Amino acid sequence: MEVLTALDIGTSKVACVIGEATSDGELQIVGAGISPCLGLRKGALVDPEQTVQAIEAAVEEAEREAGYPVTNVVVGLTSEYLSSLPSHGVWAISNSDGEVTTSDVRRVVEAARLVGIPSDREILHIVPRGFAVDGQNGIRNPVGLSGVRLEVDAHVVAASSSFLQNMCKTVQRANLEIDPDGLISGAIASALAVLTEEERKLGTAMIDIGAGTLDLAVYCEGEVGHSAVLPVAGDLLTHDLARFFRIPPSQAERLKLEKGLASPEFLEQNADELLQAKTLSGEGVVEVPRGQMAEVLEARLLDMFEWVGGELQRAERLGLVVSSLVLTGGTSQLPGIAQLAHRELNMPCRVACPCYPQGLSDALASPIFSGSIGLLLHGAARRFLPQDKGEVKSSKLRQVVHSVSRWLAEVF
């Protein structure tokens, strides 16, 4: 049994989830904690001390529930300082008989790492999307095939070096150590938790809409082929309401959570309902029409979905087929958001909670914890790399672990 601890450091909260994983692919959640966080803005550190305090509070709550302390964590990263790009690697097969070995696969992946990125950035992930042997494309596992020239198409995720250093220092100040290769893109983590095997194969885009960032990942043929981060999300919806109606952000957030709608067209009744909010001075009351509030929210959401549409076009130019959209994250709980996304992007849309592992409590089976649960799955896959090429086991969780383990094994 391995103890895994996920630390999801977001703009509005820090979530910590502790799980116990076994080598046969079973994962049980034994502790969870969540703490408000005011130390980040749009995913970037602006107050390390407050962030450290939030991490300590979330971890302490999770440890209390689990019944034992933890020291090692995997950390989810979401920030405008993350970027992605496609890469291509080429390697001359070294064996005298021309047979591709695991060593050849690792070397061609390393060749794909030589993609030109600025000197102030570091590569977080390099995900092989497909291989080619002597021009024969679409190969998922080239080991054992014969040829002269091995190629790989890969998806590379990089991050600002200073951003990574500051996040690592902040986690360490909370008396925690980050696992080797334990810095994970939030988009990749969330997708592991909410996308089904069929969605990853068929071609699906996932967007995790948090408080400070919107993380996008596009999966096709079982692998992530494109990802991006927009530094605009739920907090800006709140600020739009606060500015428009001239009310405190706390009042705007309350109205958004209690009565918010993604569009006024989804108001089935009480279109003229008036909501009460305190003024900026706190001495008076403002009446906020619910329909007008929905118009303000819709305007900002349309901007977000326009950006998503542009990223989906970029993904299609990379040869990815996108047939559906999955939304998760705290802001995805805004009523009507999936219908609005369907209207604007003209594809099937759904709001998703973590679907692996099965049997999650009601508290954890929420879009808010998609990133945290995905980090645990990623950590489990990293710990239990497949030792053979045997048949994928039947449980859904094991399929997820086996799937991500495939490219981790190829890379590492």
C-alpha cells in the first residue's frame, strides 16, 4: 500500500486529499481538507505567507481525518505562467537487427524535449501522442517493430522557472516535500478525474473553471494533445457584479452562488425578482434584478467561451478531433453554464464531478475536488508503472491508472 497526498493550490482555496493506493489499482480516500486562500491571484503567488498558512490548515484537516501525518505531496499547478506546444522527435534505431527497444523510445522522447522554449522556462510534461516507424504513422507502442527511423509526436507543457521555484519554496515552508516529478499541470490532473475512457479516445475538451484560472485540456485517441490556461475565471464574474451594481465583492459572491444564472434565457420564472444586497458603505441596501445579474454573468462567460472556441480551433489544426466538452471546477456549478456552452460552441456539453474512484463521499464527488482527485490518480499511476504489456484490468480506476502509466513508463 502507498500513501498518496494531493495538494491543489488554487486562487480561492487550497485542497488537500490523502489516499491509500494498492498495486492492483484500488484507491481509497482516507482524508480531505480545504482552506480558503488569499495568497494567489490568477494562479500566481502574491502573498506567500498567506498561502503557506492555507496549505498548513488544509493539510492539518486532512491529516486529522486520516489519522496520521504526511510529508510528501503531489502538487497541481494552474497559472498563466504555464504554456504548451507540440513537438516532434526523431531517432535512428540503434539495434543491428533494426528492432525498436524501450531505450529507443526513451531516446526519441528525449529528442522531442529539444523543442525550442525560452531559457526562463522548464518542461513539466512531455506526453507522447503517437509514434512512426519509417513513415508508418499512428503507432501507439513501437517496441518490437523493425525499422530504421523512429519518430514521435508529443505534447509539451512548460512553466516559468521562477514560478516553479516560488511554488516549491512555498510548499516546503509548510514542512512538506514534493514527490519526484510531483508538479502536475492542473488541466491534465482534472481531466484524469472527470473524463471517461470513451471520451478520451473519441476526442473531448475539458475545461476546469476555478476562481482565478480556466484550464483547458483536449484529449484525442486517449492522450492529451493540447492544453492552455486562461487567467480569467469565477473571481472576475464576481468582480463584474460588484462593479456593475456597486456592491461589495462579498455581497456579489453571495448573490452569484445563491441566485446566479449563466444567462437570463434560463430564467423559467421570477424574471423580475429583486435581490437584496448591502451597499459599499454597508449602511444601505441595493436591489439587484436577477435577470440583469444574469446578463452581466452571461457577458463574461461569452468572453470565456470565445477563448475556448479559439483554442479548440488550434487543437483541430493540430489534427485533434473534438466532439464534446466537459466542464468542471467550482464555477462550473453555475446553473445553465453547460447549456450556454452548448449554444455557443455547438457541441454536446456536460458538467462533471470526479468519476474515479467509485464510492466517493458526497463532499468529494463535487467539481470543486476534480483537480485534487486527479492528482491522486496521477500519483498512483506514477508509483505503479506497469511492469508488463499485459491486458488492461477491468476496473475503471485501473484503466485510468494503466492509461497514464503507459506514457509515464515510456518517458521515465
